[in-house]
Amino acid sequence: MKKFVMLTVLILTLPVFAQDTPAKDSSPDKAASAAKEMRWQGHLLRINKDASTIVVRGGMKNMESFERTIAFDASTKWTKQGKPADQSEFVDGSFVIVTGNTDDKKMLHATRIDLRTPR
């Protein structure tokens, strides 16, 4: 009887262990689209509308003080505390939170730039 029970358990659990895992696509396009969105926060130092870049002094965490040039384009969303805003509201010295993706040259391309009120 014990052999019958063990055989039954084995047969019933076999399909669970035999399931195929989906094949992973290792194409560069899939890797780029699945890249984690990066966040950068700090004070806006300069806006260069001709080159479509901003320079922000800050970092990924509070109290960091690195300068980073960030690119933006027509698809970048400009927001103020999460609500749509006009790009003209962003002036030097404003505190911003930028989210976007980096390219192969480590340049951050902003998908959203959010203006925050100073504390």
C-alpha cells in the first residue's frame, strides 16, 4: 500500500516539475526596453534649450552633490508635483526629480522632469 501511495504522489507531482520555462530572448532591443528606469534628483544649475540638456547637481540619494548633464526631447514630460507644467517654470536653482533611461554612453535621457517645492 505504501508503494502505491508513493507512486501516486510521484505521478501527480511529475507535471509540476516537468513544466518548461519560457525561453529568454537575449536580443539587445529587449534588454534595452527592459532596462530599469533611473532617477536623479537635485538642484537645476543650467538649462540649454539649444542642446536640449539640463545640468542638475545632486544624485540618486539625498545629500549627494554630483553634477550630471541630462538630455530631454519633445517626448519628455514636464511636471510640477506630479501635475503637468510648462517648461518655463523650471528656472536655475529649482529642485527637480528626473526619471529616464541611460544610453550606452551613460547619458541620461529624461522621460519626466518633475519640479518640486523647496523644503
